[in-house]
Amino acid sequence: MSAPGTSRDRSGWYGSGARRRSVSMDDARRMSDSAWVNSSRLIAGLIFYTGLGWLVSRWVGHQALLMAVGALVGLALSYYLMFVSLAKEAREDEERHARDQE
């Protein structure tokens, strides 16, 4: 039985900074900014859509139900935006890394 081979060309946002032994200050700053932006996006989406659900529920009724729906919609949209921005950053990181190796 042989050991599985490891590929060096793994792509994705989860491995972009982790596969390098040393990280430049620019890369560290980009990772830190990305963490702040994504956590802010998650919290803001949850608060905004829960509040929107509360406002609609005050107008229509069914307060608990519409607040829960608003919270779930807010989380879903926040996660979608997070993964889209992380995929974009991974593509930019790959392009930057390819330019640096040339």
C-alpha cells in the first residue's frame, strides 16, 4: 500500500496563506483586513436582516417567526458574500504569487 501523493498546487482560500512558511507584511495585512471585513459582514447582515424582520413583524404580526426568518436570511446572505469575497481574494493571491515567481 502506498501513501497518497500530495499536490503542491492546491487552490482555494483556505490554503492561500497557510502553505507558505513566511508571510510578508502585505500578505499579513491583507489577511487581517479580510478577517475584519468578513466578520463585520457576518454581524452586520445578521443584525440588519433580523431588524428588518422585526420591523415587518410589527407591521404584519407574527413577531417571532419573521425575526427568525430575517436572521436566517441575513446569515445566508452574509455567508454568500463572505465566500464570494474569499474566492476573489484567492484568485488575486494566485495571480500575485504567479507574477512574483516570474
